Amino acid sequence: MPVKEKYQDVLDLGEKLGIADGEVRIEDGILKVKGTANTPYEKNLMWNAIKSIGGDSPTDLMANITVADDSVYHRHTVISGETLGGIAKHYFKNAMKYKEIFSANTNVLDNPDLIKVGQVLDIPNL
């Protein structure tokens, strides 16, 4: 299988995430990917996708993914039915980390039990 086809899911994810300054080329059978993710979370998503296909140290892919804004782990837009605990579990695998998310967003949240659809929350670096 050609290397670009092998990693097409990674390239599609990069497009979906809006990876900026993206560059993809093949040199000597190695797929070289470069771009800038918005946040560390998005960079991690890209690396996880790469590892799911090529393992921890793929020999047929070289990637240089930088981060535009590392002041937060991610910016999350609240959707219907979400809670801070659920959001914390998604990003940190621990619902109790909702307190850290709340603390990082006291400029938009008055109560950790009252979040609204459409609010953009900073997910802090922990």
C-alpha cells in the first residue's frame, strides 16, 4: 500500500482539525507531514492517529507538528447535555478535574453546575 494511502486517515484528521500551514510530501518512500495544530490537545490527536497506524516509531512517516497556542490544553465549545465532569473525564480521564476547568473559566462561569450550550471553555494545561 502506498504510504500516503496508509496514512490517509491522519491527513483527513489534519484537515478536519484545520491544521495550519500543512505540508505533505513523499521523499524516498517516507511521508513527510508538517503543520501547526491550534492546541496541544489537537497535536495529541494527530500523534495518536499516527501511532494507531504506524506504531510508536513509524519508519515510513516523519511528522513535525507544532502548536499555535499552548497557553491552554484546548478550547472546548459546550454542546447540549454536557457537564463539567463529563468534559473533564473526556480530556483528563478524571471527572473530578471539573474543578480545574471551572477555576480556569470563572470569567464565564459562576457555578460549575450551570454551563450553557455554545460557551467556549478553556481546558487548562494540567
